[in-house]
Amino acid sequence: MSSNAETLANVILEIERIIGEYLEPTSAHDAKTAIELILLEMDRNDAIAAAERVRAGYTGPKLVK
């Protein structure tokens, strides 16, 4: 399982790729398709939950002695 930071980094890089493809002059994608792909990527990687955990200050399981 990847950490919150890894999850968010992967999603951001995938969003960058999608937008880059959309901006290519020969792109067959329209804006709606690009947005749908971005939302699918965020859902697939549970990015919203990871972002909420980061914002809440969750750092992972704590070792209890």
C-alpha cells in the first residue's frame, strides 16, 4: 500500500499527463473527456481520501508500547 504522499504524487503526475495530451495540437480529446479522465484517476487512486488525511494531519499508524 502506498503512502498518502505517494498516492497524491502519482495522481498529480497522471493529471499532468492527461492535461498534456489534451493540450497537444493533434489531440482527439475534448475538455469534457479530459475532465472525466482526471476524475476517474482521482477516484481510482482514492486521492480525495488521501488528501483529506494529509489535511487532517494523519501521518499513519502509531507505534504503541
